[in-house]
Amino acid sequence: MDSSPGNGRAGPGTMDDMRLDFQLVLLRRMADHNPDLVEDARRALGASAADLREANKRWQAMVRSPRSRSAAARYRSVLGEPESVVPRRLGDVDCEARRWALALWPDLRFEVLVSPDGAVWNEWLVRAPGAPAPALRTLDDLTPWSCTVDEAARAFAPARPLEGTAPTRWGLAFTAPDRDGVRHEVAAEFTWGLLQRTALRT
């Protein structure tokens, strides 16, 4: 597929096209926090800025369409069959964690948590099975895109959830040491489960 800048791609065709579009949708949600990282990632995918905007526009139209399929079915139609389906138990409820590999983040998987009735409970990026987790010890380790929500919560437990500013955004509050060992109250922001930025809480 030719996704070079200015190619005027009308829309996704093959499954590879749709996977590319979906990765552009993920990037679009991250652009507010890390535009430089998003720009580099977009170029690595061979997509133009116009491609990113159009991919996000098509995704929003699909989600808001009155004939839109369920979220679980939508992800399968865009990403194909999951790489893995892992049983998960939350409290007294059995559910499925469906995971897909994405070219942009080979050490991560896009995970959709699906309830027994087919509803999507969660959708975010998680570490791929067997991929090494980042070493998170100090504030210096908390760089953009370095870790997932779960990894930060485990490394700096106990962590408290913070209200996100959008459905695909999460926040965590925790204490973490700087390089000199001085501990600070930290607020971390995540988009699609991936760390975007941190700020010291006053």
C-alpha cells in the first residue's frame, strides 16, 4: 500500500490498510501529549499527516454510526482474528482478553477485555507475553511511551487511579523517588494504556 504523503488515499481496503489506520487512530489520541513522538511514529508507518487525520475521521464515523456493530465485533473487523484469546476472571465473572500485535509497538499488544455478553470492558496496550518489562525505579525511568498502566502501578505501588479526561485516557497517582532518592508525589497520564507524561503533584 502506498501511504506516502500526498497520495490522497481514499480509505482502507485490505486488512493491512485497516491495521495501519487503527494504529494512526491510536497515535491521533496521543498527539496532544507527545506530538514529536507521534510524528516520528507516523513517518515510520509511511503515513502522511493527512492519512492520520482521515483515519481518525473514518474511525469516529464508524463508532458513531447508528448501524455500528458492537465494539468487540468492530475490533475484529478492523484487526482481524486476535493473536491470542486469554481467559480472565474478574471477581466472579469470567471474561476474555483478546490481543492483537501491532507493527508500531512490537513489544506491546492491543488488548480488549470482553465480557460474557460481548460488551467491551477495557481496551488498551499491554506488554506482550515474553517481552521484557521496563525497569521502573525512579522518576527518570518514567519517560513517554516507556511503560503501561499496569507496569507503573506495580512498580510504584500503591498507586491510586485518577479520573481520565477521555474514555481512552487513564491517570495514576503514586510516589516515586528521584535520582537522589527523594520521594515525590506524581501524577501520570496514560492514553490507550501507554504512559504519555508525568507531573509532580503539589
